[in-house]
Amino acid sequence: MHFIIENVWVTEQLTIAQVYVALLPSYNLRPGQHGTFRLVWTLIRTADPWVLPSLSLAPGKDFILAQNVVIIGSGPAAWTAAIYAARANLNPLVIEGQNIQEHYDRGRPPLGQLALTTEVENYPGFPFGHMQSFLESAIDEKQRYLLTPDPGTDQKYSVTGPNLVLLMKQQALNFGIRVIADDVVDIDTGSRPLKVQAEEGDWHETHAIIVATGASANYLGLESENRYKNKGVSACAVCDGALPRFREKPLVVVGGGDSAVEEADYLSKFASTVYLVHRRDKLRASKIMAQRAEDNPKIDIVWNHVVDEVLGNDQDGVTGVRLDSTADESSHKLDIAGFFLAIGHTPNTEFLKDKLELNEKGYLKWTVPFRTNTSVEGIFAAGDVSDDYYRQAVTAAGTGCMAALDAERWLASQGI
Ligand code: NAP
């Protein structure tokens, strides 16, 4: 594993001499020149923000580089924390997760839940307009493959979820942050510096951690639902809705919240009919979204029903769904080609169990009112992983900012 310190690539485990030699060019120094003493002194003191990340000394051994702050996540909370931490000269390391199909299947895509949404109309600063030229001017060419397709040069539209979070990532990258595309599987809070383990096996030492791992989309847990994943069952309309198998076909969306309405509305652009199956007789969605569902002629709301079974076969995938009434004993079948879930989320905190205090729903607890502190000193939480109430992109970004400021102040209080 390699790190960049002040734009110099160095290995994780180094002698002081190696770190010294690696850093010299960044400070325009040659060995022995006036100024190198300060560099050596900084390395030894380990606490001077002039060298970032700072170094922790294992007595009698090599130096192990410890990060100032590791940010875990890749949504609005993570990138906002990265922007603030970078601007505070903390040289953050972001571990953003792997970009693999399994994560999409589990409702946990890279770039977070925003990557699963369509147009975002309520993120301040992004009104309906001509987005494409702005996106192309702002986002580095290498990142643009993740952009959602341009609907047409003359068409005005709101920023999409994936594009919005890509802009956030680009903004953080512009400040020179370092990013590792791996999943964090464990943290060690038993010693200082803290340690974060990535799936590939590397442990990263760090003085502070910001957890911004968000939440994953829920599934019903039916065996038949699992059988037809990627064959007509999806928790992401925006990822899969435009596939030929769904075009001009009847589809089901399960759920009654904002996400369900948003997905149904999006799918109605491709589908012949979208059945919005909800277990009660009133939508949980906000008034404006509920009205949108009721006004859309292609959305048929199936009130007071739950899904008993997803029907299909190996060749065609999903062909139907059997619904049970919650109001009486009746059940009926609907012929459909696609089955989309929008029934809420579960926080991504499995790797933190027994390490940090969680609430009864598994969300990370903030232990100080109006601060992002968790139950372990030096670990902060931001975004949906610690929010089962607001769960908005803008609140995630806001708490990402708070976590970076909390981490910065905590590090300063520790002399780091
Ligand atoms: P949500 O508000 O928690 O809604 C989940 C829906 O799924 C509820 O209607 C719930 O039914 C239903 N549900 C849960 N478990 C179920 C089960 N096992 N079987 C059948 N139905 C089940 O989740 P969300 O819609 O993902 O929204 C999360 C947050 O993001 C909200 O704060 C929302 O406002 C926000 N959001 C905003 C926008 C926007 O503003 N454009 C878009 C998307 C999301 P009950 O109603 O009966 O509990």
C-alpha cells in the first residue's frame, strides 16, 4: 500500500531516513541544506501539521504513517467532510468502498443513496436549468463515465443524484484528497492511533475517523424476491429502469414513501403502467410527492396490499406478483415484468457492532447533543449512518461538515 505525502508517494512502513528523503523534494530541499533540520524535527515531533499525515513512532522500530483522519464513505456526508478536512490541512484519506455489482444488488451503491435517485429538486444551489455544460466544465474527464446521460443539449433539467454526488467528489478531489476504493471491514478502537481495516487486509492507522457509510436499501426478504434479483427485481429504478425488459411493460414499486413515489414516477416514463403497492391506505410521502403519484395517469396505487410472492421463471425472470390484502383475506395476482423496492433503509454499521454505540435501529449514536461525536473519542459520525429521521442529501452534507469541524477541533485538542 502506498500513500501520498505532500505529493510524494511513500510506502506505509518507512524508516525516518526514508521519510526524510521522500519528503525533501516537496519542500524544495536537498540533504543537509538549511531547512532540512526543521523537516527532521517535524518528523520526530510527529504533531506538526506541516507534515501531513503526521507520524507515530513505534519505539525501536520503523515509522508507521498514521493518518490525521480517515473518512469512510462516498456519499454527500463523506465528500463534504473531505472538503472541510482538506481545507483544514488535515490531508484526509477517504476509503470510498468498492464499485462492484454486489453492492448495487444489496442497495448499497458507490456514491451512496443519491446514486439511486433521479432528479434532485431540493438540494439548494441546483435549480432546474442547463446542467450539462456546468457538469462538463466541473467534472474531470476521468470521472465523467459515472455521469448520467445528458437528456439533450436544449433541455433544462434538475441535477440528478449521481451527478450531484459526483460534483461533490470532484470538489473534494480538487483539494488533493486521497481516495482508496476499498470496503472497510473492521476498526480497532483499543489503542491509539486508531486502526481501520480495509477488505484487502491493510490496516490504516489514524488519529481520527469520520464514519459516513450511509444506509442500504431494504428488501422484503422473500425467497422468490432473491431468486429474481437482476432478473426483474431491483432496488434501484434509476439504475435499471431503462432496461429493455421493462419498456412498455407493467411494473410494481413497493412502498409508500418519497422514494417509492420518485421511483414510480421515474419508471412511468418507460413502463406501460406502474402499480405502486402500499400496505396502508395513506402514503407516507410528502404532500407534493403524494400528489405527483396521484396525478400521474400511468401510476396505479394499490392500497392496503403486501407482496406474498414474486412470480417468474428462469427464462423470463419476473412475470408477476401475488398480493395479499391487509384489509381482508383476499389475494390477487398482477402480471408484471419488473419488481422495484422502495421500502426504506438499514444503516451500514455491521462492521461497527460492539465497537461503537448504536441505537435500537442500528444507527450510530451521537453521544454529545448537537455534535457528531460517537461513543469513542476521535470517532465522528455523519450522514444517514447516524440519522434515521431527516435522511436528506443536504442534511448529510451538513453533518459531514460538522464532523470534519469536530474532528479538526478534537485533533487540535490532542496536539495533532
Ligand atoms: P421511508 O420514508 O421510510 O418509507 C418507507 C416506505 O416503505 C413506507 O411507506 C413503509 O410503509 C414502506 N415499508 C417499509 N417496510 C415495508 C415492508 N416490509 N413491506 C411493505 N412496505 C414497507 O423511506 P424512503 O421513501 O426511502 O425515504 C427516506 C427518506 O428520504 C425520507 O425522509 C424521505 O423524505 C427522503 N426522500 C426524499 C426524497 C425527495 O424529497 N425527493 C426522495 C426520496 C427520499 P409505512 O408507510 O406503512 O411505514
